[in-house]
Amino acid sequence: MDTDELKLRLGRILAEEEGDGATDWPTVERMSVQLRGELQMPAPLIVDEYLRGLDRRREDEMFGRAQRNELLTFLRGRAEPEA
């Protein structure tokens, strides 16, 4: 899986988590576990922490907000360095 695909999939998980109304945590968990299982490359630390941090985000709103902001920073970054 390339970086663009990884970012797309993470964006979908993030959108599910931040959508209108109550978060569908079982769906977020299913998507996270599925993506973790499909990763065949070393993931950046924030990606690994985000995919594994579901329970803490669900319980701690401030932690969740901070972790989502860190993930957004990663998602907004360039996939390839400029030549």
C-alpha cells in the first residue's frame, strides 16, 4: 500500500470518527483493525498510534482531539518529498 492509499484510508476512518452525531465506534474499530492488518510497510508512529488508540480516544476527549490533530498534520503532508 502506498502513502496515498494509506492517507485515503486513514481519512475515511477519521471522517467516520468526526462525522455528525454520535461516533460509530464499532465501525471505526473495524476499519482500523482492517487497515492495520493490511499494512505491509512500516507505518509512521502517528499512524500506528492512531490505529491502536481507539479505546483511549473513546474515553478521553482531550486525548482524542490531540491525536486526531496529529493525524491531520500527517494527512496534510506531502506523500513524496520535492525533488
